[in-house]
Amino acid sequence: FSSIQDGINVLGPDRTILQVNPTMEQWFSHAMPLVGKKCYETHGGSAPCELCPAKITLETGEAASEIVPRRDASGKEIGWLDVHSFPLRDRETKEITGIIEYVRDITSRRRAEEELRESETRYRLLAEHVKDIIWITDLNLVVTFATPSVEEQLGYTVGEIVGKSLEELMTPESLQLAQSTFTEAMTAARENLKYDSIALRVELYHKNGRRVIVEVNRSFLRDENGEPIGIIGVARNIAERIRAEDALRESEAKFRSIFESIPLGMHLLRLDEDDDLVLSEANPAGRHMFGMDDGEFIGRKIKDVIPDPPGFEVIKHLQDVIKNGSTWLTEDVIQEGGEVKSAFQVTAFRALPEMMVVTYSDLTERRKAEDALKASEEKFRRMFEQSPIGIELFDADGNLIDANRAILDLAGVSSIDDMHGFNIFDDPNLPSMLKEKIRQGESVRHEVDFDYGKVIEAGLYETSRRGTAYLDANIVPLGLKTDGSPAGYLSQILDITEKTEAIMALKESEEKYRMLIDSSLQGIAIIQGDPIRISFANPALAKTLGYTVGELLNLKPSEIQQVVHHEDRATFFQRFRDILVERPTPGFFEARVTRKDGELLWLEFTAGKVTYAGAPAIQAAFVDVTDRKKAEMSIRTANERSILYLDILGHDITNQLQAILGGAALLRHTAGGPGVAEQLVQILESAEKCAKIITKVKITEDLMTVPLAPRLLDDVLRKTFEMMAAVHKEVQFISDIQATEATIQADKFLEHIFNNVIDNAIDKNPHDIKKVWIKMIESGNGYEVTIEDNGPGISTRLKPKLFDTSRRFGGVGLHQAKHIIEKYGGRIEAYDRVSGQPGRGAGILMWFPKTTRREQKTPV
């Protein structure tokens, strides 16, 4: 008990310390004496510790363990202890009569682990398993408690060994030794005599019958009155040690050669009568490290060998080792150019009361490996921080513990502190089903519509982002705890918003295109193959031809040829063959087709080469122009008749008017009756007007047959303005032509529009001072020309009817202007020069469309 290097506490049911071993007294020397105090008082507490294993054992009756901080007298944390508590039970009642705590100082190990793996993990579960058998017997030597290590050492489970007597477990020789020492110890205990317990070497029976040699340290468990109530012992399997001792005895003769040949530097130091450390012996490796031979080194005091300033500190540490039995461990690293050149670990320990050993281990390769590991770790840290893929680390409870820059950008925060307290299982964007899978340790990959509004509503963290992002998340467990649950989680997140939106836009575009094709009034088909076949047809084409879509798709090549009129068939199919081989073809062409019911139609086609179902094809659009063809024929007929009427009007009526004019002129000179002159003047004026009207009508007799060509609107308007200003000198003309190079599709009648509108503005103006404003600007995809006057204006009631041909409120000139502009694809309308005041003059607005790219040629 006293020789165990780890700490042992024996507590009463009320947590009063009944017994401790020297290790505990050394650790808690500031709280001495320990016996009689509550266990938590040794830590500077006034109440049971929250994580107290003894408390758990008392409450549950089960063994418990916990890692607790070790504190000094001021309560400052100075290390860590691994505490295992086990219940002590009454053999008869099975009630807990006390607690035994097995305590191991893990400060050095924990600090080392934290230093080496601080960047890789934030939490590590410390699970120290006792290898030695810790057991308790009653005074009848019946086992009442044993640690689980008994199964590894002796093959018995705890349940199997509790209740067994040491008589069943020990060999006869060992039992006799144990009983004799037990008798001596009991006698000393009852008579309050000092008794030095020594470690016993005994043999125990393994469950399979073989013998196991153990070294047993034991002491009495005492009640509150100090009376022995049981025995606690620690049994350590020393089979290996015995073999080592045997081997050591057998090889003692070889020790010198080994000592001399070992590459590990070793120095043996002793204290002289002046308490100075003297080198008594050194192996060759140790001598080589100091660069001295035996004559210079052996027998000399260390203080004469190691120079200051390091000498004083080194000697102080070495003297502490030999005087107090402590161990001194340090490292000496020599670097050149920032790289490790050599490194040694120096270990000093006391071997005998006045003898110590100093060893020197070459750590050069290990330190180089550690530096390489740190460099590698730094590389992976940079990769973590700079990765375009978001990476998150969560602990076993789902709490965020680390995240890279990409995650912070996705979350809309500036630092990980802004996401403090975020838990993956609180994320409303993660479906409950996936959360359960993650808890079960399954890897999960899913695409999520990440709604930042839900994050804000749930109060998870303050984010600068709004709306929805589309993310590809991959969540995997990191290791397993002892209960099989994940020890943490790694989440990798890729922002696929642009990709997803592009796919959605493509799908939407495809759907719109499909809807457009299906709802189009134009017939659309995809034609493939030789012989020809229809691979696709929309409802409009099927309706135009009188078939269903299915019937069109099932037409045989010979049936498709029969649909096209025989006079157009050769040209029609040759055009399609030309398109497939990419020969130049007209943009539009017409052909006659026969509906299913036999009706003859005219269709206008436009077609282009495409790829459909992986093969070359032709996509064609069909427009039924049958009505247009009929209208064109009617127009041609009407035009021919109009020309005939105009010819009659221009020839016959003109001849008659000339006769009237001549007779009226003669009558004026020969007749002198009262009033005759005035009537003759009216006859002459009417006849002149008739002639003028006929002339105007005659001008546009070929309006519908003259083809359109590019013309410069601004140039024509400017020349018309200059000509009218020269003719009507009494009129003030104001022009504002802002557009230049204004090309439109027009013909020779373009000037006639402006002449008629300007003539009308002048003729209808009764004022002495007549003004005409002409303006031209670019408007949308065309040009806007306005001609305004300061005449009496046009009433609000008449303006909408001004260009109504059936009512003829406007003059012939305005109607001709309307016909011409409509031929150009434009429009004409009347308005008030001053808005809301018709009496202050009228305005005529004319809009002409720009020339399209296909129509562009050199303007005239």
C-alpha cells in the first residue's frame, strides 16, 4: 500500500478520509493531515465536487471514474488526476461501508497530449485502465472486491472472484506465507505495535489452472475507531519482472560489456562528503559526448566540468534528484539555420541513496520528425483555412468548434466567434430525418435549399446574408466514443447556388420553349432522314393539315410526299436537302400542300439545320398564308380596277373639265349680264379644284406596286422643308431635325406625305401670320416626325375620325398620307399643338419604323 506509486484513498460513507498512502500525502501536503477530513476539503472545497466519482459510487453503488483537477492550497489548478472509485461492501449486508479511490497523476501525460494534438482535436477522453489487480478481503480472507483487471490477469470475472477465499486462489506455499504475515500484522494492529508491511511474492491459480506469480502490497482497512475491518491489496503480475531479474542475474557478468557498448550515453554520479556530485563512472558514449578521456573526467566534480551559466542550474537539478529521489527530464536542442542539427533527451534519476544515473538519448531523428509533423500540420491547417469548400468541425453534442473561411463567408459572418453556440442539430434547414441519421453515426450527403431567413428566425447567429443559397453538404462522423456514438462530426459544404440556378433556368427555359412550341400558332416540325420522316410536330401544324400529331408522326415517306402539291414537290424537297448539306437557300419559301380533307393550302416555310436525338435534322416553321394569297389576288384585281377607274377619271373627266374651263372662259368675255362673272369665277375655281384632286389621286395610282427601298428620312424631310419654304414665303417655318442617317423602308411617295400634311396645315390656317413647326427625333425602334401649325386646330370630337376613310373628315391629301405610311408599317395621328387647347393649333404625328438588318442596303 505504502509503496504504490499512484495515490490511494480509503473513504468512509460520509466521504471522510480513513486512510491514504504516502503518494496522496505527498500530493496534498498543503492539506495535511488528510485523515479525518472530507475528501473535498483537500481540494480547498466546502461542498462535494460536482464531478466526484465517490459521490457517484455512493449514489449508484457502482464503480466510477473521472478526471478531476489537482489544486494547490490557494485553489489554483496545477494538474490533473485520474480518479477511480470502488465501493467497499459489507460481506453480509452488501451495504456500502466505504469507498476506495485509486488515483493516478496524469498531469504530464495530459499536458503532453494537449501540446502534441491541440490543433487536431479539442477533446480527448482519458480512459486509464488499471492493469494491476486491486482487491479487498474481509478479515477471513474472503474477496469482497476486485478490479476488472482480474479477468485479464487470472481469467475470472469480477462476479466470479468476489466471494472466493484466498485459500482457493493461492498455492499452499503462498497461502502459508500470507497467513503467517497476516497473523503478524493482526497482532501488531491489536497491540498498536509498529509493523512494516513488505511486498509479498506469491503464486495464484489462474482460472485455467496455471500459476501466476504476483507481487502483493497490502494494508488494513480500518473503521472510524481504527480497528481493522478488512485488507486492501494491489497484486501486480511480476512474471515478466521475475524473468527479467533472472535474466539480469544471469547476465550480470555481461553488464560491463553492455554498459560499455550501449550507444545511450550514461553517467553514474555520487555524492561525496562535501555533498558535491562526482562522476564515478561513464560509458564510452557518455565520455564521447563531453569530449574527454577517463583521466580527465572520472573522479572529477561536476561543478568543475560544466561551465556557468548553465552549470549552476544543471547542478541544482541533479542535486535535487539525488537528495529528494525526484526525476529530472530535459531536452537539449542544437539548431543551425532554423533546422535541428542535434537533439538529446537528458534523464536523471536516483538509483541508490547516494548514487544517481544520468542518461543521454539521441532525439535528433525524433525532433526532426516532429518538426516535419508540425510543418505538415501547418500545411493542412492552411489547406483547411484556404479551401474553397466550407469545412466545419462539431463535437459529439453537435456544437461548432471550428470552421474555415469558406464557411464564414457562406454563413455571412466575419469570425467564428459570431457563430458561438451554433449547434448542427438546431439548424432548421437540416431535415429531422437526416439529423437522426447523423446521430446514429451515418454519413449523410444532401443538397439543401439553405434559407437564411430560418437562421435569423431561429436566432442561431447574426448573418449578413439574405434569401436562399443552394448547398451541397457532406456530413461524416469523426471516430466513436466508448458507447459507440460519434465523438464528433465533420461537415463539408459546397456552394452550388450558381449551378443550381443555371439548371433551374435551363429547365424553365426548356419548359417555356416546350410551351411556346405547343401553344404556337405557327406550325413547327422536325424532319429527318432519307427517305424523309416527321420526328416532331406541334398541335398547330397538325391542326393546319387536318391530322392529329400522332398521325403526322406515323406518315410514311410516300404519304409525306403526297401532302405537298405535285407542282411544288420537287422544289420543296430539294430545299430540305440543300439545308441538310448546308447549301445557301432563301430564308423563306412557299409551297402548296393538301390537307387531309383535300383542301388546298398555301404555306410559307422557314427552316434551319439542327441536331435532334443525336442526328442531323431540319427544324421548320410553317405559316398558313392561304388567306394572304387570296387577299393578294383580290388586291391585284382591285388595283387593276382602280387603275382603270383612275384612267377613266384622268382621261375622260379631265377632257370634260378642259371643255368646261374653255367654255366658261369664253362666256366670261362675251356675256355681260349681272352676276354672270361671279358664277363663272366659281365655275372656274371648282373646275381647278377638280383638276387638282384628280392630279393628287393620279399621283398615287401605282402606290401598291412600287417596291420599298432604304431611304434617308432626315434628308427627305429637310429637302421638303426647304422646297415648301421657298414656295410659301408668307409662312414662317421652324425646323428641329435631331436624328441623322435615319434610314427607313420607303418609296417615291415619301415626299408626298410631307407635302400633303404641310399643304393642309397652310390651307386650313386663316391667320395673317402663319407658322409651321417641323420636328424629327429618334423614338424606340423608329423615328417620330411632327408637323404643327398655329391654325384653328381640330376639335376634340373630330380628331379620332380625321383619318376615317368611310367618313372623309380629312382631305384627300391626309388620307393619301395615311395610306402611304401604313404601307411603310408606320402610323399617323392628330393632336393638339398645345395640350388641352384645340383652338391654338393642330399637330400631326407620324412614326416610321427603322430599317431592319435584313432590309439594310445603301439608302437613297
